[in-house]
Amino acid sequence: IATELWKYNMIPEDSDLPQEPDILINAYSTNDMHVQTVLQAMAQNLTLEDAVHNMQEDFIRTVLQPPSSCKEREPPLLLFLDDYLGNEQKDVRETLSVNTVGSRLSTYYGL
């Protein structure tokens, strides 16, 4: 959802949020990882780690590439916040792939 919100500039104009923020925080919490995420990865014949990697990298690339309407503007400072502690899944270690992917992509993209 975050990728589409950013890509299509879907921040409501009447909100208190800036239309072109200087800092963007991608927060991933316990409620974001649920059985549906695991089932979607399996349906795509991907490991959970690969599916999360694809989602997160798509978001990073979207944010770091400014839309053509504002090429002179620097992309925002992109931060990742991961407070994932586990949930109803029995494979907590596998679901910690969000942290692994976040660390790997942050290092690669210099975030």
C-alpha cells in the first residue's frame, strides 16, 4: 500500500501531512505480518524472505526515484522502523526475515 500511496501522491491535500515530506518512515509492525502474507508468498512460489524483499525494494526504488514533476527535489530521507516481535505464526524465525531484508536493503541503498 505504501508504494502506491507514494507513487500516486495520495496524501490528502487537507491533511496536516506535508505533500513533499523531507523524512519518510517506513514502519513495519507486528500486525503487518500475518498468515495472509505467508499465503501470498507461497502462492507466488516465493520464500517469505524473497516476497518481503521484493515488496521492500519496490518501495525503496519508488521513493528514491522522484516523479518527473519534481526532478529538482532531492528524495526524502528514508528510514526503516521495525518493531516486529512475532505473532500467531509458529515460525517466528522465518517471519523475522523482515528485519533481515531491511538490514540488507538499507546497507545496499545506503539508507
